[in-house]
Amino acid sequence: MAEPILQLKGVKSGYAGRLVLQGADFVAGKGELTAVIGPNGHGKSTLLKTISGIVRVSEGEISLKGKRLDTLRPDQVVAEGVIHVPQGDLLFPGMTIYENLMMGAYLTREAGSVAERLERVFTLLPKLKDRRNQVAGTLSGGERRMCGIGRGLMAGGEFLMLDEPSLGLAPIVIDQIYEVIFDLRHAGMSILLVEENAERIMDQADSIHLLDNGRFAWTGKGAELMARPEIVEAYLGA
Amino acid sequence: MDVVIQIIASGLTLGAMYAVATVGLSLVYGSLNMLNMAHGALLTLGGYMCYAAITHLGFHPIFGLVAAALVCALAGLAIYVFATLPLLRAENFETNIFIATIGIGAVIESLMLKSFGPYPIPQPLAVSGSVVIGNVHIPLQNIMILLTALVAMAAVALLLQKTRAGRAIRATSMSRDAAQLMGVRVGQIYAQVLALSGGLAAISGVMISSIATLTPVMGGDPMLKAFIICIVAGLGNVYGAVLAAIVLGLLEAATQYVLGVRWSFATLLLLVILVLIWRPYGLFGRQQVVRL
Ligand SMILES: Nc1ncnc2c1ncn2[C@@H]1O[C@H](COP(=O)(O)OP(=O)(O)OP(=O)(O)O)[C@@H](O)[C@H]1O
Ligand SMILES: [Mg+2]
């Protein structure tokens, strides 16, 4: 395994009066594609929100390259290089694609690096360039997803978290989105991916982690998961 | 014809004052989901501060206005630090802050009553003279108000549309979580918005008191109208609020002329009821966002 970039130790977190993560231990490797799978409502999104600081840690530690994240505010976590592309995109609906992308680079003050990143995002997701002046509230599902990912990339972070990037999209659009994700990974980005459909990332993921009731119940490679049909069946109903 | 000019002139003046009062309220609601019931008291505070700066401290009228705006911006900041911030940490923020700001408003109004007394005081920031259009004399004061409001609105629009801070304010009002994920420190945004709203309240308070008079309760009526305008426009929609303010100002001037002053508020309320039956989210209100 590559050297770790993100590490969780016994993390507990949740919402008012409801603990969701109940002691999660987890490591993601630098430059790797790490996948988190698990049934609905078992805390996958909460895991990402906890890492990005939107949900507070009540016990345990989160660190990025050895630096504690769990004591930081969400904006400070972003400044450390963590990008969170949330489930359901959460675009700014009244802003254009261009303004959404600029919000992604909110913490970057040098105009030069912003322009450079914009160029890279437009190369990776050319559709965004064509539609740069369209208001986000009027985009199709696939365009919204691309805008969400593009906006995340504008931050220029080194650890990218994607929450169910295939959710609600047609198969052909899902393929396009995953092509982009795999490209990013081959370009050396560290990616944490939440995906319901394990088969989709089986071949590409460096490690797969199964989240069950707020704890990691199983960790391994895609091939190992395939060899354990009972796990797939029990947790994912495939 | 003269009547129409008269109605348009006073309607635009009313609308301009309402617009400045409403924008602050709308910004605060849009970004924090906070109904600031102390907004009217901030208006009053602004009016008295301008008066005090000019009369007691000998400020030039322009600086009197600026001083009033600064004091009220600080008051807005204080509301953030001492009421919004602690209440945000607990549950039921929207109800709690509603009640808390009623209390803050009452305190400010009592302070004004104690310091300046219950009797109406004229606002010294006033210009005399008038221009004549047709056979109608339009006081320069009204034109001043219109211009001041235009400048204030243009400045707010420029801030919201063209600056980094403004974009962050808009982003926060569209999705607080997403704004945080972009690295926006939302606490700072809230503080800025409350300060800005306080400053705008001061400007509007000075304008209103310059055609009426200063009294400790002068903020109540414009605040009520600002709320009505906000609701008609759709809570939190800043540009819609400006438009609605001007339309309602014109409408008020027209009803005052046609039906008499005592009908103007009733007409306003009737209109609100009709609008809300037709469009429950307000004229420009956000549709419910479809979430996956
Ligand atoms: N804002 C919230 N307030 C209260 N409870 C919440 C909130 N968000 C999520 N939960 C609860 O926390 C639990 C875990 O939710 P989470 O969104 O992390 O699940 P998930 O694994 O991402 O599910 P899905 O596959 O449906 O996206 C669920 O029971 C959910 O109802
Ligand atoms: Mg989820």
C-alpha cells in the first residue's frame, strides 16, 4: 500500500442525538483510488461530511498527511487541500456555471492559478466551457454533476472526495463521469469515492471499504470482494 | 396629468425608502434564515444618530449620514456577536432569534426614548427648494432621497455581483453547506451581512425621518412594510425586493390619493393576501429545489 494520506482513528460523529459513525477506522493511500461502499443510510455521506468538518467529530481523530483535521473549521479543512463534492451536487442554483467554478476557487487569491485551473477543468469537462454562462439551476443531471466535479477541482486540493457521482444518471453519462474520475486518478490525484454499485469501481479501485452501521466491516481489493459473493449479497443485495 | 406626476414622484420616493429598508432585511433572511425584528429599531437608531451627529457634534450633514450608517453597522455586528452567534449553536434558531431580536429592538427604542425624549424632532439633514414639472412642485428633498437610494442600491448590487465577498454572500444564501465546502467562513459572512444590513437601515431611517420626523417608534411602520415587501417578493430575494418596494411605493401613493391615507395600509395588506394565494412563495420566491 502507498503511504497514507488520510487517516481516521475511532471516529464517532453524527447529528443531534443520533450517532452515525460509531468508531470508524480508515486509511486512504496517497495517489490511490479508495472506494467506500455500503447500504443506504449507513453513514457514507456522514463520513465525508465528518472529514470536511461540516459534521463535528465527537470522538476519535482525523488526520491528513499527519496533520489533525478534526479540530478545524470546514473552511480550514478546504484550505488544507481536502475537496468534498457532495451528494446531490449542491450547486449554487442562481449562479452561472462560470460563477460556480469561481466559487470553487474561493480560497485561491492568485488570478494566475485560477485561470490555469479553469483551463484544466474546461479541458477535462469541455461541456462546461460551452455552457459557462448558463445558470446552474437549469442544467441537466449530467451537466450538474460535471459542474459539481469541476467546481471541486477548481479548489486545487490534493485529496478529492466524491459522494456517489453516478447517482441518478443515465448509464452512458455515468460512463463519461467515471472516465473523468479515472483520468484524474491516473494523473496522480488521491481520490475517496463513495459508490453504491461496487461492480462499477471493482477493477479500478486500489482498495474497497465496506461501511456497515457506522463502522468499517470489510476492507480489501476488488478481486477479493468478487471472491466473497456472500458479502456482496448480504450488504449490497446484488 | 399633474396628478399622475405627483403620484409618481411621491410613489418613487416612498418606494426608494422602502427599498433601502427592505434590502437589508432580505439579505439577512436570505443568508441566515433570520427574521431581524430589530430592523425597525436600527432604522430609528440611524435617524437619531444622524440628528445627534449634526446637531450636537456639528458634523457636516453628509458625515452625519455616514456616522449613522457606521453606528448602525456596528449595532448589526453586535447583534451578530451577542444574539445570532450563541443562538446558532442551539436548536430552533429561527424561532429563538425572532424573539431575541424583538427584545433587542425594544431595548434600542427605549434607549432612544431615554436619550432624546418622546417628542418628534425634525431631521436636520434636509434640503429645501423644489423643482417644477408641469404644474407640480417636487421637493428637492424627494429627489435627494431618490438619488441616495439609487446610489445605495447600486452599491449593494455591485458588491453582490462583482466582488469576491459578494459572491460568497450569494453562495451562502443559496446553500450554506456548499459555501462551506468551497472554503467560505460562513460566520464572517453572517457578520458582514448583519453589518451591511445595519448600515442600510440607518440610511433608510435618515431618509424617512427627513420627510416625517424623528420619534422613538418611527421604525415600526417602515419595518412592517419592509416585511410585507419581502414576503411579496419572496423572502430572501434581494432584487425582487427592490422591485416590489418600488411598485408598492407607487401603489401606496396612488391609494393615498384616490382613497385617502387611511386606506393605503389596508390596500397593501389586501394585495399581499392576493399575491400569496396566487404564489405562496412570493412573486420571485425560490421554487422548492429538487434534491436527489
Ligand atoms: N442532517 C441530518 N440530520 C439528521 N440525521 C441525518 C442527517 N443527515 C443524515 N442523517 C441520518 O444519518 C444516517 C446516515 O446518513 P448518510 O447520509 O450518511 O447515509 P448514506 O450512507 O450516505 O446513505 P445514502 O446511500 O442514502 O446516501 C441516516 O440514518 C440519516 O437519516
Ligand atoms: Mg449518501
